[in-house]
Amino acid sequence: MSKRKSPISATVDFDAQGVQHGFLKLPISNDESAWGAVMIPVTVVSNGEGPTALITGGNHGDEYEGITALQKLACSLKAEDVHGRVIIVPMMNTPAAHAGRRTSPMDGGNLNRSFPGDPDGSVTEKIADYFTRELVPMVDVVLDLHSGGRTLDIIPFAASHVLEDKDQQHQALQGAKAFGAPYAMVMFELDAEALFDTAVERQGKVFVATELGGGGTSTPESIALTERGIDNFLIHFGLKKGELTLPEKQVYLDMPDASCYVQSEHAGLLELTLSLGDEVKTGDVIARVYDMNRSGAVPVEYRAQRDGLLAARRFPAQVNMGDTIAVIAEVVDSLD
């Protein structure tokens, strides 16, 4: 049984030339607005024939590097700069972004765990469905800008995934390298089935993701890196002219399996013993968790199960059972 047409409508014409600013409008009815709409900002910049890129931020509403950089790009990108079409969505999960939360206050939905979505589902599922069935089919490449949000801090990297289609995998990996972050990674996802990444990749499109900081804020350095990476991405895939701006050295990382994620089995006060980017050896103490209900209790130590470097860490000092407290990625000589 086929799904009905998406309830979301666009106020922009995706086939028109030039620069357009508008909205993806999702009708809602609630106590605050009987005949209302969720208004998702969108900018389309088109100039002649060429590939189409979709660049997204705010998949999670508390990840500000992508949101800020794309708001700036929507103000500055001109049609004459582009060869093809660039679709910019700074805040995919607009309700979450306005609330400063990872998930939507309207339905509790985590957009990046809601794909491929449902046109008859919750607000978040309807947004996921629109991207899956309306936007992704019209594009060639996707750049989804993430960072750690309020609960994680992460080294700046662009990432691709292991795919059955090796040509698609190669194109995504080259795009991740070209983004020009200090690190490039082949990333293992804990829960890939309902990700935007997977919805895009299953349509045969090239997908590059990033992690660009965290802590529920941004810095001048993280915004500059994000802006430079977006520009590199567009140049690499032929949507802009110019030379790539790359770091003097790019470190390649691999996350082969779920054991890269260190998750707490205790609740308490977290002490991390390493800083982001530090080298890790198997057996090293990477964290201690202290019982906050009493003094004099010996903390629980967490030790590394692999060599590598600390790629991500929990940001808040308090930790609950099940929280990821660290991610250890392997340093490799090359990524193919």
C-alpha cells in the first residue's frame, strides 16, 4: 500500500533559477494554534545545469555549528557562485532548534532516529518522511552537519560509512576527506537503521556527515571550520569553482565496531582522565565514576579496550547508567 502525499508543502520553487528563501510548511493544530504550521526555513540557490547538493543542520536542535554556518550561508551564497543547485535547510528539526533541545518539544521525537518517516505519523515522523520522499530524490549529494550538542564534545571530523556499493562508499569517503576537517573517519553507528544517513544512502546518494564540536554551543574556531568545510564540499562536488582549503595534515580514523563506544554502567560524578584527541592505549584508565551519595567510596574505573585516540567524550560531569562517556577511534594510515 503506497503512502499518501506528504502534508508538507514548500513555499519555494525548487526548479526556479536564482536565490529563494522560504519555508517547508507542516500543518499542525494544537492549543496554541488551531490552524497553525511548523515553518522550516529553506533556501534554494540555483544557476543552470549541474549537480544538486542538500546541506542540512539542526537535525538535532542543540547542535549549533551547522545551524549557524548555514544561516550565514543562506545570507551570502549568490546564484552566480553556484553551478547547479544548492538546497540549504539550517534547522531540519525546527521545533527542537527553537527549544534548544536534541529532540522535538512537540512530540519528543528524535529526528535522526525517525527515518524513513511517516506522512501519517507524529510531527517528527512527517518531517523525516518529507526529506526521504521529496527532497532526497531530487539531490545528488548530501552534507548533514552535526556536533555533540549539550551532552557530548567531539573532535572535528567528517565521516562516511561502509556501504555495499563500493563506488558510492568511495565517493562519500572522498567527500569526507575534502571537507577538510582535522580528522576524517569511517564511522560505525550504534543505531543506523532509522538515521537520515541510511535513508539517503539507500537511495544511492552520496552522504557525508560531520561532528564539529559540542557542549551545546559554538566557538569562532568551530564556525570557521564549518564554513570552510561547506565551501570545500561544494567545490569538491563541482557546485562551486575554487581550490580546496585543507589542513597541513589530516588524521584518518576508523571505528570498526560498537566496542569503540564506552558506556557507563554506573551513575555518579564523571572524571575523565584524557582530553579530546589524546592518545589511548589498551588498559589505560580513561574515566572514573564517583558515587555522589557518600564520601570515601572508591570510584569505579573505566579502562580502554583498544588503542586509538579519544574522539568523543561526555560533556556534563554527571553521568547515568547507559550514557556514552567516551568514544575511542583507531588511527589508521589511510582510508580507502
